[in-house]
Amino acid sequence: MVRRKQRECVWIQCVTLLCLADWSAAQISYSVSEEVDKGTFVGDLTKDLNLNVHELESRGLRTVSEYSKSYFDVNMRTGFLYVVERIDREQLCPNTVKCSLNIQAILSNPVQLHRIEVNVLDVNDNAPSFDEKLYTFNISESSTPGERYLLPIAIDSDTGSNSVKSYKLNPNEHFSLDVQSGGDQSVSAELVLQKPLDREKLPVIRLTLTAVDGGKPPRSGTLHIVVNVLDVNDNTPTFSKTLYTVRVSENIVFGTTVIILNATDLDDGENGKIVYSFIKRGKVNPSDMFDINSDTGEITVKGNLNYEETPAYEIRVQATDQGPSPRSAHGKLLVEIMDVNDNSPEIYVTSLINPVKEDAEIGTVVALITVKDADGGKNGITNCKLLGSLPFKLKYNYKNDYSLVVDGPLDRESVSQYNVTITATDEGTPPLSSTSVITVYISDVNDNAPRFLGPVINCYVKENSPVGAVLYTMTALDPDMDDNAKITYSLVNSLSKSISITSAVNVNSETGEIVSLQSFNYEELKTFQFKVQATDSGVPPLSSNVTVNVYILDENDNNPGILAPYSEHGSVNSENIPYSAEAGYFVAKIRAVDADSGYNALLSYHISEPKGTNLFRIGTSTGEIRTKRRMSDNDLKTHPLVVLVSDNGEPSLSATVSIDVVVVESTGEIQTQFKHVPLKEESFSDLNLYLLIAIASVSVIFVLSLISLIAVKCHRTEGTFNRYSPPMITTHPDGSWSYSKSTQQYDVCFSSDTLKSDVVVFPAPFPPVDAELISINEGDNFNRTQTLPNTDKVKMPSSEGFHYSDIASVWGPQFT
């Protein structure tokens, strides 16, 4: 306490002397090694202060310092500065590279003050040492070769080349040592697994780690390591980076997040749950300055960061899972403390054009931007840029002035406005930046023609629809806006052979409704086509066309029409049938047509018998009238029938025809109604001649084919002809004919209907229902071919009015 008061008095005297006398700013530097003996020469003050020995006493030379001990003194006889106290560099300047002692040399008459700096040089007087003598850690037996484990670092109070420079590991078969040198940073060592572990064979591994400094001679210290091999938790947490580097300002606020570490573990449950922690290395404890969230890995500021005291923190972090045999990963975080750059740039915007036309040329100036930064030097130099991909760019004008110009095509229909984000960043460390958002509106120009939904539009209208009915409502889209998107519709001059478009339809110019100007008849006009044009109101106007197909839909507006002969004027609608007619005997066939189409023209036939004799039936789709049963004595001789022909429209339309069916005793009395119809001489035309020629030709071909077939059968093998009886034609009561041989028989059946001849050819073993019924009607082809099983094709002649006598005339009298 007394010495402290004496030092304070000495310093007060020095300050007083400085105020009363001249003082010299010159500084004298000396160097001396630590731990030198007392009396060791440091420097010659008489020489360095330009004094002689006699002046030392006369001017009262003395030295003063701020330290608790006086490490140096001056020999007044020689003027030499020498060591008077043991100097321990590690005690004076711990953890610093440079160590110096500052003393003041004071002269009187006149008063002069000289600053003397004595640099204390390090000697290798300290051996490396570990905080712990025994270091124990656990390793899972599922660890793979190549995995690393961070080892404690050795502490060496010496600096420079006398500090710890390397580590050594005793020879073993499982681990090797990886020594990492960080340049100016400390040297660290990691234990690297070389061979897979087997806890059942070797549960504990004992190692010796030796730290060696760089002194001459070198000193060393040892650490005993015990490795416990644990059972399987086979996935180690992994950091996203091996080295995290972050820069923070020295005036950062407490609690500010520095970084969020990210480690992952492929295990599930507790084995994959990661806990983050700091690793204390030597005397540096990261927990003094930082906090780490053990669950999230978030590292926040806890203490006062001072760049002048510590420019950087090297922190070792650990991620450990929560498995039964925890596994850990280690990472390095380098936190660099940066000097303060505490003013962000300011952005000033002056708009020149807003909105901007979408057809603006590239290079059009939209706004002027000025950037200011209150900082000076590099911290006040700013760079300005746009964020994102936009059709604009910043053009540099002068210093911190820029122009926002158009740099690409604009399309209001795609983007009607742009939020242009301008970022200004200074060149400070760390850089500060600010942003400003300019909203640039795009105005419309008429650059889009109206568009229909497709190139062709199909619309449908029922026939007989009233005039003024809306056929279709046109819709065209124009992505422009206001007048540029206002659309009017009109008909384009369309040439149609079937109809006058302007007299058939009209289009509403505003709504696009297509309205009929007349009623349509499907039987006269089934479809027509025209074009509609959509035009916007822009300047100049743009337009587009679409083709409209109008399809007329059929309505059931036509009654069925009965065809000849029953509809002919003057004809007698009566039919004769023999009393011996079997069930299914063909009586007549009603034919009708309908001018409509589809279901409206699908006809069905029905018969009504007033007295309910239930003697006749009619095919609902064919119109054929046949008997249901044989005649009886109780049946009437004349049966008036009313046939109703109906279509399938909604509502259904119909027509009727009356037929009197007369029952006669024999087939000789059957006469067709055509015998009662007067024929005109001119009714025999060229067409009838052609029909007769065709019938004769077909008959000849049929006879020749039949003869050829018989010849092939008779002469197939020699001597077999005698086994066959001659062919024979047999008539049957139902009016059919049979052609028979000894092995095969063919039945030829002709209907007694006066309007047609039905020919059925089939082998005897097959029933007639399996053969094809060939009906020759008016206007049909005259030659039909039926392929019979196991036979060649046989052509049968048939035509209107074909009778049994025709077969006799074709085949010869032997068949009658």
C-alpha cells in the first residue's frame, strides 16, 4: 500500500515536471529475454540520450514505471540500464504475442522526459500441460473407420515458436492422430479411427497423447486417454459444415443470434435427437461470451464483444445424440468481430413516368435514384442494384446517381405492375444495406386482337323453331382493357349455295347472340355455315373471325307415307288366301316411308281386326302380314284389316291402310289386285324390257350352274354314277319345290305373294328357318346368291310376278 502511494506521488511529480518543462517525444526501445539474471545489461542510456557520464548525477537521472515492481535501474556511474528484478513474461503478458515494459527516464535542469520500451523476449521455460491427467470418452462399436474425435489441447504459457507445435500418439492398431495447424491459431489434434472396434474383444482402449512445443530443446507434456467402446447406436450426427464462419459487429446487442448450427442424425427417436453443446478447450470457455441452445443449436451473444481485446473466437461445438450409446460430432465455429459500420445507405427516388406504356422502347427513363450514406471512407461508398429478374435496369449516371430505365419488353396483359426493389449496399465491414420498393404501373395499348374459344363453333337448332330464337351466344376474349377490350360482333359476308345468310341469321353486335330470322326445315336444309367477326374498339381496331356451323335438328313433323300399290289411286286393297293356308302363310307386305330421320323415321306396323278373330299377325318392323293359324269353318270369308303405321317420334305420327283379305277354296281362284287395276299401253317401257332380259340371263346361268353341279357329283369317281338315282323335282302342298338326288336334296320355296317371289334354297337336313330368305322387291337387284352348306353357290332367278311356270320354262318339261 505504501509502495502504491509512492508510485502515485512519483507520477504526480512527473506530470508536474512535464507541465513546467520541455519534454521529448522520442522513444528508446530495448530488448531483453525473460528469466535473465539480475544485473543483466539492457541498454546504454548515456549513448542513446546523448549525455556523458558526469551529467547523469548533475541532472538527477531517474526512472519511473507503472508496474508494482521495479524491473530495471540505471547505473549512475556507467549510464547502463540493467535488470534488477526477475522478469516472467507469462505473468506480465499472458496470452499475447508481444510483451513490452514501458518506463520513463526523467532528467532535471532542464526537465526532460524520455519514454523507454523494453521488449521482453520469450524463452522456452514452460512445458506443455493438459488441464486433466486422464481424459475418458466413449466410442460406439459401430463407428466406421475414418471417424474423428476431438482431443483436449495442451496449454503452453510460452508463445511463438515455444508454444505447442505438434502432438504424438502412442502406437496402436485402432487409432491414428491427425494434427491440424491453424496458422496463427492454436494447433489441435483429432483422434482418427483406423480399424473397426469390437467391444466384445476389447471393451477399453488406453492411449497416451504427447504434446510437444517448438523450443530448443523441445518440452513436452502427456495426457492419458481412456476409450470406452460402447454398444451400437450406429449413426453419428453430422454438421452441415466442417467450419462455420460468421462475422458480428463489436456493438452487437445481447441475445442477438449469431448463427444456428445444423446437425442431422439419421437415427430415429432418442438416437436421432441431437443436443448441442460447447467444448471447453484449455482456459478459453466459450460459455463466457456465448450461449448455445441445446435443442436448436442457436448461438446467441452473452457477453461484451471487443475487437481490440479479442478479434476472433475459435469455438468448438459438439452435437450429441440421445441414444443409449451417444455419438457425437464436432464442428468449428469461427466468430470474427468486426469494427463498427453503423449507418445504412438511404435511397431517394424521383418518378418521371408512371404509368409506363407497355410499348415503351428499351432505354426509356422511368425514375431517378439517388443514394446517400452518412458514413465516410469505404463505409460510405455504396453500390446499387435491382433484385429479381425484371424488364428494368439501373443505369449509372454520376457518383451515387442512377436512372431506372426499361430493359426489356413490357406486356400489361402478363404483368400490369412491377414492384421494383432497389438495394443499396455500402462497402463497410460488415456491409450495411437498405432497400426501396418502387411500384411501376404499365398502361395498356391495343396490341391484342379478340380471341374466340376455338376456330370453329358448332351450334344446333330444331327445325320449325320460332323466328327470333337465340341459336348461340358468341364469346370472344380480349386481354386488353377499357376501350381496347370492348368487343363488337358482326357477320362476315359468307357465300352459301343453300341459303342467304343475311336473311337466315343475325348477330347482336354487343351481346354476340346469334338470332334466327326464319324458321328452318330439316328436310330442306340440314346445315349451313357462316363467319362472325369480333372487333375491339382500340385505335387502330383489331379483329378476328370464327366459323360457325349451324346444324338443323330434325323434329317429328312428317306422317308416314304408304307406298304403292296400296297407296296408288284406283287400286283395290284386297288380298286372297286359300282356305288350306297353313300358319305363317304370307298374305301381304305393307311398305311405308317417313321424310323425317332417326327415330322420327323409325316405323312400326300394327294390325287391328274389329271382330277379334285373331287370325292374322303383322311384323312390327317388316310390315309383313301372315296367318297365325289354319282356317276353320267358323272363320269369316272376308276379313277387313286396318294396318296402323306409326313412327317413334315425340309425339308419334301415324298413317293407316285398309286391306280386305278374302278366303278362297283353291289356289286357282287367287288373283292379285293388279288384275283389277287398269294398265296403260305406255306402261310397258324400256325398263321392263331390261328386266325381262336380266331375268332370262339369270335363269340360264342358274340352270347351267345346276347342270355343272350334277355333272361333278356324277362323275367324281369312275363307276359311281350308277349308284345315284336321277334327280327329281317334287312339289309340295305348301307351294314349295324339292330338287333331290340319292345323297342330297335341295328345297326351293316360292311365296304365293303377288308382289314378290321369295326363293329359299337349303339342304333337306337343315330347317327352312336356317336358310337365307331372299326377297326380290321392286327396285332390288335381280340376282341373289345363297351359299349353302357343303355346296357350291347356286343362283336363283326371281322377279316380280315369278310363278311355277317360270321354273318349268327354265328347267324343262321334265320338272313339271
